[in-house]
Amino acid sequence: MTYKILISDPLSEDGIYPLRQADGFEITMETKMTPDELGERIGEFDALLVRSQTQVTRAIIEKAKHLKIIGRAGVGVDNIDLEAATEHGIIVVNAPDGNTNSAAEHTMAMLMSMARKIPQAYYALRNRNWDRKSFVGVELKNKTLGVIGLGRIGAEVAARAKGQRMNVIAYDPFLTPEKAEKMGVDFGSVEDVVKAADFITVHTPLLKETRHLINAEAFRLMKPGVQIVNCARGGIIDENALFDAIQSGKVAGAALDVFEQEPMVDFRLLDLPQVVATPHLGASTVEAQEIVAVDVSNDVISYFTTGTVRNSVNLPSVPKEVMAKIEPYFDLAERLGIFLADLADGTAEEVNIQYAGELANIEVGPLTRNMLKGLLKRYLGEIVNDVNAAYFAELKGVTVTESKSTATKGFTNLITVEIKTAKGVRKAAGTLLNGQGARIVKVDDYLVDVAPKGNILFIRHNDRPGVIGRVGTLLGEENVNIATMQVGRSNAGGDAIMLLTIDKAAEQGSLDQLEKLTEIEKVKAISL
């Protein structure tokens, strides 16, 4: 059988060489089609390969009667309607590793250019100005590089910095003492990193939690004369705070490849002589463009020859009879993961999931992946989905164990998730109640009944008269309205917990006030 492949964006010829050499593939390259032309042609093809130019919309997908797989030669898939692709049983694959080396090299190039003021000196020389005194730089040797985010790219940057005889201190939610020792780096919190570093580079995804992670307060903690690099995502660094920190002299240099708005509309930073910048070139190398094309080409070949792919970003097909039984539990499984990610102190090193009742007799792999997606998204962002969640868990060294039991403890079905961190073990169990939907029915060893949605406050406290009233009064004073309250305790006068659903997210100040109450041991804000 011959499979017809359409390539609608320019791809490296070397990158698609595997497809050209494989048997059973007929390749058509049409890189200048309009959306209407693509819609008219797409019905002929079994596979579509794109970069960022082609918009694979729902309208296109609905006309793709024979399409089985879409390959995105790159990381981002925002130009592909994943929901529509999944609905139509089309696998979408990307190339998440292809730009690792390119981005790491660009980071080091920006770091060195900033430290030695190379762009500024070049510009002066181009203007016939032989000026050596104005461009005295600093050496990297024996300086401390702070790496915030030690994923694939961050780890590559750390290794290169060690080669420059720099000291490296890093923060990553999955960094353990054992991993840090193996990599030859020190580790600590974000605050520890920004305090210790002479140079700082960020390599985190852009999430709600990491937006403006480097802000005015972070700059206040840094050493005078610190220099900072961002080749990751615009928005991790607060550009207004960076501008002020450079103007004040606290920051001696900044090297930026990414910006809060792209293309740029605010050029104030580029007016500062301490700043070097490039227009989002981290992945722009001949080699990276070739590698991402090779990766998706190999995945297309693998899909049609073995039925497997390495880098899927949407759901695989599930038998209809299995889907009918497990689909109602998808949301519950994901929310249990989110709940425990917020509840735990530290990041998960081990995850144990037990399925009880009717779920014990069917394939529950998709539920496990959904739970891991919820858990890992808190650390890694939207890059995690229910297909690649298990891959990322393995990549980060998280041990995942799945077990089944017929003991339901009074429920038709029960999902119990336990996560182990360096600081202890946390556990939550959930089920579906007829007419009431998803419920968390147990937290650690306490029985509760809480809908896993909205804003929740978890409070661990001593079971004393009046503590509930004091909590309610304090939240009222902070203008936080309580919707529901669940209380669980081990025995009268002993340890107890409260789970409060509230109408809006509590401010940090409110949480701090609660923790000052004598009976309160711990307060956690959870957003579901």
C-alpha cells in the first residue's frame, strides 16, 4: 500500500530524507497553497507535514477524509486544532527535542556577548569609533551562573557553563540532591539562586506561576552588577522591572532573545546600552531545522509501519466500549493530580494509583495518564498532555505504580492517588456520586466530601473549640466568602483538617493571617 504525504510548509530536504527513502510513501510538496486550496487538496492525503505557516483548522480537518497523522516540524502546535484532530482520530506529532542544542548554544552565545560587550563594541567600530575603554567586559571563569529551570535546555546550558569553569547553582522543581550531585551543580530555591548568582539564565515554561518570576522583588535580592539572560519565553522576566533595575545600576547587563510581545512594540530596553538582543533566534539553525523535520518524518514512518509514534501530542484512539466506561472519570483523575500537586510539599518522586471496583476490571491507562497530566502540568505547563505525561514522568525520574483492587469501601468505583515527596506522603481518593458528579472523599486519612473544582483552602489544625469560627471570622474580614466547609478529624481534640471552597482565590496576605492563628498548623491554597 502507498501512503500519500503532503508537505505544505518548507522543510529541509535532508530532514525529509527518511520519508523519501522509505518504501510505500508518495510525497507531494506544495508550500504556497492558500487555505482554500489546501481544503480542496487535503482529502487526497494520508499524512500532512507542516511548520508554523500552515493553519490546520477544524475546517481543514473536516475535509481530510483520509488523514491519519499530522506532523509539526517544531515544538509548538498552536497552528493545529488538536481538539478537531482528536475528534477525527488523527494523531498529531511534534519534535520537542530538536532545538535543544540550538537553544543551549544560543544562550551561551548571548551570555558571552553580554559579558564581553561584543555587539556594542562591534556597533561602535562600524561607526568608525575605535574605543577600547568603554567596552571592558568580565570573565565567566569562577563566576556563578544561576540556572532557573533545569530541563533539557537548562541542563545543556549548565554543562556548557561548567566547561567555561563557572560555578553553577540551579533551581528546578524536579531537581533532587542526587541529580544535582551527578550534574556537578549546587541547588536551592529560586530565592537562593538569584541571591548567589553573578549571571542568571531562565529556562522554565511560561505558566501562571512563572510569569514575571523575575520581578522587582527578585531584582532586589540579586547581587549588584548581576547580568541576566532570557532565551526561553517572553514574560518570565518582568520587562518593566528589568528596565528599572538596569537604570538603577543593579543589573549590569541583559541578553534577551524573547519578549513579552512579539514582534516587539516596546523598544525601551533596546535603547539601553547594557542590553543585547536577538529576534527569537534560539531554534534558528540549519541543524535544528533539519532535526525537527527528521523527527516528524520518522514518526510518520513509524505510525504507518508499526502503529506507534514517539512524540504524540493528542489522545491515542481507545476502544469505544472501554471509552464509554472510563471517560466519565477523566476529569476526576486529572483534578486529583492537580489537587495533590498543590497540596504536597515538594515535587513528586513516586506516584501510586489504585483503582477499585468496576474500574479494576478494565484498561485504566488513559486515566493514569490524565492524573499524571494534572500533576505534572503544575510544574511543566501546557506542554504536558495525557499522551506524553508518562514520558515526562519517566524523564523527571518519577516512579509511577498502578494497582487494582476489588475493595471499594462502599463506593462503586474509587480512585486513590498517593504521591511521595522528599518531605512526606500525601494521598487523596475520589469517586463519582450519582446525581452529584465528582467528589474527593478522602484526604490523607480523613474522610471528606468535596467537589474538586474552583478555589479550595486546605487547613491542617488542632481540633479545639472555636477554631472554625475564628477561621470564618478572619476570612470574612479579608472579604473571602466561604461557599462550603468540610471538617475531618482523627479524634476529638486531636489533629484535624478543614477543606473550604471559597468564591475567589485567597490573597497571600489572607493565608499568612490564617497561619498566625494558634491552632493552625498549615494552610494551602488549591486551584482546580
